Amino acid sequence: MSYIETSTGKWEVVIGLEVHAQVISKSKLFSAASTKFGVSPNENVSFVDAALPGTLPVINSFCVDQAIKTGLGLNGRINRISRFDRKNYFYPDLPQGYQISQFYSPIISGGYVEIEDNEGNSKRVNIDHIHLEQDAGKCIHDQSPTKSFIDLNRAGIALMEIVTTPDMHSAEEAAFFLRKLRSILRYLKTCDGNMEEGSLRADVNVSVHCPNTDYGTRAEVKNVNSIKFLMTAVNFEVERQIAILESGEAVEQETRLFDSSTGQTRSMRSKENSQDYRYFPDPDLLPLMLEESRIEEIRKTIPELPDAKAERFQRDYNLSHYDASLITSEIEIADFYEKALESANLDNDSAKILSNWILSELFALFNKHGKSITDNHIPPEHMGELVKLIKTDVISGKIAKDILELMWDTGESPSTIIEEKGLKQITSAKEIEIFLREVLDNHSDKVADYKSGKDKLFGFFIGETMKKTQGKANPQVLNEILKKLLEK
């Protein structure tokens, strides 16, 4: 356990998350309205979403299956019987005036996520439960100085609320958890994890207390939509609460908002208790009863998840634990890696080279162009071919870096670029020796200096020869021949 130390002593931080993950589904939880993002305001609104009199909710069976799949992927227990409740309080952007959620009997109980810090230390973060609920719409306050507008496109979209136990004790741990959870959900294809679009966001509960005392009063920070903001919000809350307690005052139980422009949280409202919501079973919806056969069929669709894939990559491709973790952190990267391996039929030694090229050179291109693996310009087949050309000494690693840039710009295969630009590596010992002898003859004074003990001139001869061959001389062959010539 790590503690924060101040002039008054040690403090322990306690963090729990309530993660709202939007279910990947073409239609909403209780209506047939579209869930498409980015359409005109109030375009995806059915009579049910608008809560017109006489309309009734009908459960979306696919959303239920997605929740079951998520529960299985997060090691939870699928409850054979669950039910929906009405959560009553004023939602200006939810026309029915209440939210349909699951309070008393959620669809998933328990579960856990294994996280790992930068030093390789692992920890289990437990999940209390996962329940299904409908999202609210969106209030827009910056379009007019005197009016607020409401967009109901999100109203009724299916959410999975993933509620952890208070197992995290630092902003870093909370970030590791949310990053890992996002990765698992994206592998499962039950949530796209797009935090910028609001399809994954977290309510953060933070409290502090002295060691060996009861937990402190928690504050909840609502709707944090990036991992960077999550860490900033937690760190600010910890400092704020410690300062309050050290001054002899009490932390209020309240709901707060995070302001990304200032990096601070501010009070939104006093925190409600569950009785304030007056939960009761929704009379319009029957209990959700699941057959074991349905659960088992969904279990068969669970893909290989990040931890299992990382273990396989270490075992089958001799990757380090660190490299395997990075390669499998995003499903698109892992898929790209395996497609590149398969297309070029690379052996284990080449598999490690491919991993290095993806994590270093390809990622450097992403950073340079402000892109990511999802909008990558280079197909995996071309990446696999490039590594194979390096491994078979057709090109050198230095030339390969230039070719990779051209692959990004043109979309052409490495073989095509090599042919067009005449970049094939010179591997002929006789041809390389001709270039070397010319360099040595032109710098006979430096040859004498080398033989008198100035060993660093070896690199000079290599550099000059590389200039003459336009970088195409095979470095290994070049080194071997140069040693023999200088020994004469």
C-alpha cells in the first residue's frame, strides 16, 4: 500500500469507478431508433424516446446479449433473473422524467480485471456488478445567451454501468484499470471505447483517510471522458480533500464536475443517496429471465482477450512481456501484427523484428502524422514483406526506414518501391570490396593513422563507403571485408 505523506502525516487514497460503457448496437435499449453518432439534433428519436403517452418500452435482445458477453469477458456471474427499475429524479434531457435502470437485481454480479503498473506489478480490481440502463440526452447551453437546447439522440441508448469496488489507491491505478477495461470491451466488441464521443466515460468516487481509520467521506466526479482527465481529476480531489481535513473541516458528500480547462473539480450538487431516487420495479417491463443455453452459446463467442493473447505472443513468438503487452493493448494492433506475420510467413526471429518495427518505426510515423492504427496508411501485408526483405538481406535496416516513409506516402509495396528507386542492397563481397579499396586508396593517410592506433577511423571508412554505395552496402559484409583489408 502506498501512502501520501504531508506535514500532518500519512493519508490513504480510496477510489472506486462507475464506468458507463455504451453498448455497440444499431438500435436503442427500449426502442428501434438508430444509435448512429454525429447526425442532426433529435434525428434519432422515436415516440418511445420522446415519451409520448401510450408508448411502451420493449427490451432490445441484442443489447442483453452484449451485456452477457461483457460479463463473461470480465469474469462475472450472469444472473439468470434480473429486472428493470425506475430511477426517479428530474432529467431535463430524458422526457419520461425517470431513467430505466437496474438497481435491485442487476444482470451481472461480481467479476474482476487484472491490471499491471509500469514496473510489472499486477493487481486485481474487483467489479461489484454490471447493470443495463438507458442513457439520457444532452443539454446544450452555449448556443444562445438566454436559452438551453436539448438533443435527444442519445436518450434511450443502452449503457452498461460497470461498478468497481473501492480497490484503487492512486490516480495511476485508476488509469491502468480504465485503460485495461477499455481494451477488453473493444476485444469483446461490446463497446467501441470512444471516449471522445462519450461512448465510454467514468464517474469517479474519491475519498481519503488516515491509515487504520474508517474510510473518509467520498466525493463523486461525474462524466470524466479521458484517461488523462481521470488522473488530473483524482489528483486534484486528493489534494482538495486532504487540505480540507488538515484544516479541521469535514469533506462534504457531493457530486462534482471536472473542468478540463482548469484541471479542477467544482461542486455540482449534494450527493443523493439511493433512497432519494425512489427506485421501484418498472411496471412496463417483465423480469429478464435468461436460459443457461443462451448464456453458454454466448460464452462460445468470447474471443481471445488481451492477457491470453499476450501470453501466447510471448510463448509462440518469443516476445518480451513488455512488447507483448504493448502489441495486444489494442485489438487493431494485435490483428495488424498477426496478419503481417501470416502474410509474409515470418519465423520466430522475424516475429521479434516485426514487433520492434511496429512499436518503434511505425508508431513514430503515427506520431509524426497525427494518426493511429485505425487510420494507418500501411497494410499489414506490406509491413510483413518489409521485415522479410530486411531479414533476407535484400535491404538494410537504414534503407528500410526510408522505404517505410515511402510506403506511407504512396501506398505501394516495399518491393515496388525498391524496384522503382533502385534500393536493393549490395551483398556481393566483390562489389563491396571495389568500393572499399577506392575509399582506402583515397584516404591513405588515414589508413596509416588507423594502423598506428587510431581505431575510431574504422567508422570513418564505413561511412565513406556507405556514401559511395548510397547506403546500399550490406553492413555485415562491409565490416568483414574492411577488417581484412586493414589487417594487410
